[in-house]
Amino acid sequence: MNVNIGIIGGGLMGREITSAFARWCALVDMPVTPVLKAVADLNPEVLSWFEKIPSVTQRVSDYHELLANPEIEVVYVAVPHHLHEEIYVNVLRAGKDLLAEKPFGIDLKAAERICEVIEETGRFVRCSSEMPFLPGGQRAFEVARSGKLGRVLEVVSGFHHASDLDPTKAANWKRISKTCGEGGVLNDLGMHACHLPLRLGWEPKRIFAQLQKGYPERPDGRGGKAECDTWDNALVHGWSEIGGEDVPVRLEMKRLQPGATNTWFIEILGTEGGVRYSTADTKGLWLFERGKEQFWKRSELGFETAFKTVTGGIFEVGFADVIQQMWASYLLERAGLLDGRFGCAKPEEALASHRIFAGALDSHENSKVVEL
Ligand SMILES: NC(=O)c1ccc[n+]([C@@H]2O[C@H](COP(=O)([O-])OP(=O)(O)OC[C@H]3O[C@@H](n4cnc5c(N)ncnc54)[C@H](O)[C@@H]3O)[C@@H](O)[C@H]2O)c1
């Protein structure tokens, strides 16, 4: 079954998704195939990149033209955050299904409105968050659900990078609150940190947050300077009810973490077992075992993905692979063929992540614990 796709926003992520579609043959026993038909982007250079994709028959600067194309069934939107609400709502009202980029609107209010329109239109919508599709993410999820952890003592989930430590890096829309959102790094990296804890039913009941800003000014890329006002680092200390206990759950989102490059990690510690995984050690999965002696055991994961591929089991999984896994999951779930495998972030999870971000802003500003 072919599914015709349109992309609004062909920048970094729009192109990444295009490449995942271009090697769809990597997936085996895959009954659904995405066919990229249309791209909308304001930038003519971006649009011309898509000339090399033979299936693309429509390249437009006005995304309304893409939405008017009756061939398009699913739209992927990857634009700056201040445009999410308007474009997502228009996609849904045009009768299309949606894979929305995080953070699912610029703030909680926008996320609530998007959810109302999903309800109203009944379209199939998921929010982009690919990291849990890594074999380490999948194993951590299984371990957490296995019931073998004993009493859960602590959970840490986060996403770090370091690129903002370079003061010569040019500013872009992600460093300006007007376009990235008041949440700054919470909007940028928060869904990655929240997805697994939320999927496990561990939404914090109350939180305390510490936020930090980066450089107030950066080169604007045109020889001048641009003001940057977003939060760059966020530590959100939460309490979640797990097994009837109040358990500390810490969410870490940082753009100023010395040495880190797109490092997604999760650690779940219990009295009987535990699991630790970080993309900084892509293949390494750490499992805790308590017996007479206590052990942290490390094993190297191979290409163990939820959606099978032709890639040999001894090889390693990377970013491009999990983007493809996420799309396989989206298209199969949309077709009713997920069969219990891991699904993409749901609108209610994206909305819950925004409740955490809004609470974190309030907590930091007023230096208080916020009930969610
Ligand atoms: N899932 C992930 O791992 C991941 C990684 C990076 C970014 N993102 C998300 O993807 C989205 C886009 O980020 P990016 O890094 O690709 O940004 P980007 O700046 O590289 O690309 C955005 C594109 O949107 C286009 N655009 C802006 N306004 C438009 C409009 N009105 N109509 C059509 N096109 C328009 C721009 O010209 C640009 O090409 C954001 O929501 C971001 O948070 C997700």
C-alpha cells in the first residue's frame, strides 16, 4: 500500500525524513510505503534540493497549495515552533493526517488547541520523537515494564548537546523566544526526555525546575549580531507515582553540556534491577542485577529494531535508522498494523510534555514546587 506524503518545511528534518523514505527498501515485511509527492518551503534553495527526488511532483512556497493537493494523505511538518499551531490546524482542517514535529505547538495553549482540532477532525496524528526507537531505548522500556526492577528508586531521562558552548555559532530561530517559544530548550529537547517516562505512565505530579540561559548575543550569520534570549539548559526534578510510591524522576534538557553531541539517555534504578542507556555509548546497554553480589553488566546491542530491516544483526543503529523506524511505526499504526510494537508519541503525551514545560517555567520563575 502506497501512502502519499507532503512535507512542509524542507530544512534539516524535512531532508532527513526524505532520505529515510528513499531507502525504504531496507525494511522487510513492510506493507506500507511512503511516497513523497509534495514539498512546501519558503526558501527556493531548499525547494531546489528536492529536484533530485523523482517522486516529488509539487514544490511550492505556499503550503496552502500543498494542502489543496487531493493526492496528499499524510503531511509531515518541520517548521519553526511559532508556526506549528497554525500549520497543524490547517493540515487537519484540510482532511490530512499529520506527523507533527515536536514540541507540538509553541506552548501549552497551542498544544491544547491542536488537540481540540484533532478531536474535532478525527485525523490520525502523532508527534515526532525517534530516540526511543533505538535498541537501547526499546530495551530500557521492556526492562521498565518487566516488573523485575523491584521498587523503583529513581529515573533520569534526558537529552544533551554542547553546540551552544561555541560563541561563534550563528544564531537561528531556535535561540530566540519569539520563534522557539518561551520554553527554549524545553521546547527544543523536552519531548525526547519525556517520551519514555510518559509512555510508562510516569508523568510527574509535581516538579521543581532550574533553568539557565546561554550567550545573550551571537553572530547573526550576516556580519551582524543577534540577541538570543532562550533558556539553554533545564533540569526538571519531578515526583511521579510508580508502584504506589513517590519516586524522583529527573528530566534533563541541555544545549550547554560540555562535550555532548545529541546525547539521549535514560537510567531507571530499582531495588532489584536497573537499566542504563546512553547514545554516547551507542551499543552499550547496562543492566543492574542484585544478588549476593551486585553487578552492572554491559552488553553490546546489535541491530535489534522493532521494525525488521535487511541490515545485519551485528551492525549498529544510528539517527537515520531510528527516524526510519519512527516512520515505519507511524505508517503501520495508521494502517492498524502496529501489532503491539512501539508507537510514536501520542497527542496526549505531547500535551503532557507541555504541561511539564509550562510547570517548569512557573517553577523556575517563582522558585517553587509546582503541582501539575
Ligand atoms: N525529531 C528531531 O530529532 C528533531 C531534530 C531537529 C529539529 N526538530 C524539529 O523539527 C522542526 C524544524 O526544525 P529544523 O531543525 O528542521 O529547522 P530548519 O530551520 O532547518 O528548517 C525549517 C524549514 O522551515 C521552512 N519554513 C519556515 N516557514 C515556513 C512556512 N511558512 N512554510 C513552509 N516552510 C517554512 C524554512 O525555510 C526551513 O527550510 C522543529 O519543530 C524542530 O524542533 C526535530
